[in-house]
Amino acid sequence: MAGGGKPVRAVTSYFLADGSERTVDFTLQLVHDQETGRDYLFPNGMDVTDRVAAQWTAAQAAAATAQAEVLQQAADARAADVAALRAVEAELSRALELSAKVLDNTADGIYGLDAAGRVEFVNPAAVRITGHARDEQLGSDQHSLIHGRRADGSDYPLEQCPVWQALQTGRTVVADDEVYWRADGRPVPVELVAVPTVEDGEVTGVVVSFRDLTARLAAEAQTAELRRLEQQAAEQRALSDRLQQALLTPPPEPDHLHVVVRYQPAAHHAQVGGDWYDAFLQPDGATMLVIGDVVGHDSSAAASMGQLRGLMRALAYDNDESLEATLTRVEHAARGLAVETLATALLARIERCPDVPVTGTRTLRWTSAGHLPPVLLQADGTSAVLETPVDLMLGVDPDAPRRSHETELPNGSTLLLFTDGLVERRSGDLDEGVERLRAALTDLGTRPLDELCDLLLARLVPASGDDDVALLAVRAYPEDRPRPPEAGPNVLPPGIG
């Protein structure tokens, strides 16, 4: 109301003659006419129908825009959630794919059980090891299917099963001596690990990983057998070595001759050999030398070696017959005593010349029954192989013709007798081996004899040598001078001076 004198503004509707509704914004002002004393009410209005409509439209548009922005924000948030969900799904898919690859390609059998012990999944290795198809295992009681009997065929109570114990206790159980039974009825030794699955504090199942031990146990058994055979061979070798060492006695040390011997067994201790050496003095003071090699690498070869060595020593000790005659007698005696073996041997004698003063040289005589020739090394490092026609080895024909040979043994020279283990290699022949020997001797002509033998073995015999080596070395010193200190004292049997 305008009765208070203040203008009154109002926005209201009005109707035109055609009945259409319009909106008017008008003001009422009360005016007092002092001359007449009368009050007048003046209305002033404006049709704002279009403006109101425009404002309403703008408000609606603003509301729609705000609502659109809210919806867009919700859509953006939902899109982000969807993208995150898809990323999680993709990561989960990759993890599942990787898990499937691991399960499908691992050599160990893997299966999962629910809380009741029924199979929920099984990998290809478990199918292969047990022989039970996947469909046969899924949903089955795994203990009854593959684990219900012990190795001896007796019943295996469920409560004693390590997998069941893992299900009941919620703790991982490891067992390394179990048996699973294949579909064809064959037992498979396995080791297994049972890991419980726990959700919200409750055991919901167990994942079992197991490994077929068949190959490992077979390898362990084979290894144990090899160790047993190795130990047996070592014991046999030790016995044969003791036999050989007992037979291969220290050599004598006659005046102005230095004799050094070496025997080196093969690196492969499952074999023994028949290599031997011998050195002894005859009653007249001559020095007898023997080097030999019985065919074979076993205890029989070592035994035959001992018999031949004894015969050779006994028959060559006290007689003045030729060397070739001694070998013939040895063969006849061996045959008569049933010493049936094949062997190479070289019998040699170093003699003083009775009609030559002590300033003269010594004579070396020898005969060979199929053995390697001696090598003569001079002090200046030059060497010569004393090659002669080789006669038949021992054990073939006791009446085979034999020959003897001789040469001078100068003062300062070194005579080497050896078995083939010193020079023979699988990659070459004996001639090449002898040439290697001569090359190895070029700087050893004046070395002390013990040092010469040790260096020669080190240079020529590999650590993995597969044959025994016997080496006999003799160095001649002038008789008109004292025996060199490096040769040590004389060692002579009783009655020989």
C-alpha cells in the first residue's frame, strides 16, 4: 500500500483484452496537493514481460549449465573410475596370464584343494606325473585318488597326510619322502610343500607343489654305486701299489755308478699296472738292470709282474751266460711254473773291462724282448736312442731267437731305461714320444740324477696320466776320482766290494 507516503514497487501480472497475460513492473506514489488539500495516487509502470521471460530463460540456462557441469564432473569421475577399473582388470589379466604360464610350464606338479580336500585346479605337470587326467582330478578327493597308500602299499590315514595337516593347522608343511600313485598303479616318489590359503583368518584351502624324485633317486643310487666301485677300486689299487712298492726295492749304489729309480702310478686309481724296474749286482761286481711292462692294468698284471721280476732276478744273478740266454731261461721257467702272461722287458748289464785300467770306459750290454730302446744322454745335453732290432716279447714263444747288443758307457753319461707310460700318448705314436723325451733332456745332462728324473717326469707325464711309469737312470763317474757327493754313499750287498 502507498498510504505511508513511500513509493511502493511491485511486479505483477495483468491481462490484455485478448486474454493474454503480461507482466508489469510498476510503482505507486502518493502525492498531496497543498492548494486543494487533496491526495493523489500516481501509478507508473512498464511492461517487463519480455525482460522477465529473458531473465527466466537465462536462469534456466545457468541452471542447466551448472547441472551440465555437475553431470560432466560426475561423468569425468566415472570415466576415471572406469579407466582405473580397466587398468586393474588389465593388470589382473596379466597376472592371471603369467600365473597360468607358470602353472602350465613349471616342471613341478601343482594343484589346489578346497577346505574339504577336493581339487580346485591342477597344472599339466601334475597331470603328467600322476597320469590322472585333469577332468578326473577336478572335484575329486586328492588324498584318496593319489595319496591313500604308503610306499609298501599299506593304507595311509588321512589325518597323517601332510597336506591334510596343512589344511587343519593353517601352517605350511614340507615332506620329502612321500609317494603318489599313478593312474597305471606305479608309485612315484615325491617331495611336497603344502601352503594353506587363508581368508579373513579362515583356512579356505591349500596349494600343493610336488616334485617327482624318480630321476634324482636313480642318480643318487648310481652315484652311491659309483662311489662304492671307486672305493673298491681304490682299495684294490692301494693293495697293488703296496705290492709293487714291496717288489720295487731300492737299487744298489756300486762304486762310481749312481742308480736312481722312479715309479709313478697312473692318475686313474681304478687301474693298476705291471710296470717294474730292477737293479742288482752280480757276484763279479757287474751291475744288472731290468725294465719291464706286463700287459694289462689289474691285480693279475701286478701279480704276474712280481713273478716275472722274481724269476728274472733269480736266473740272472749267479751265472755267466749271455743276456739273451737268460731271457730264454726266464721264459721256459715262466711257462713251466704256469706264469701265463705277455710282457715286454729289457735286460742290461754294465761291466768293467778287466784288462783296461780304471781310466777306461765301461761296456753296456743289453737284450730287448719287445721293449722300448734305451736312451744315452751325454753331459752336453745331446742324446742318442740305442735302437736295435727288437725281438719277440715274453710269453709268446719261449724258443724265439734273441740277440744282444753292446756299446760303451762313457764317464759323465746317463743311461735311461723306461716304460711306455713316460713317452706314449693317445694323440701320438711312440716315435714322437721318444723325440719329446730327447727334447726334454737337452738341459739336463749335468743336473744331479735325482733332479733329472723328477724334472723329466714333470715335463713329460701329465697330471691326468692314464698309464704307470717306471724309470731307471744310471750315471757313470770316472773311477780314478772320488765318488761325487751328489751320488751319495756306496750301497752294496754283503760280500761285494
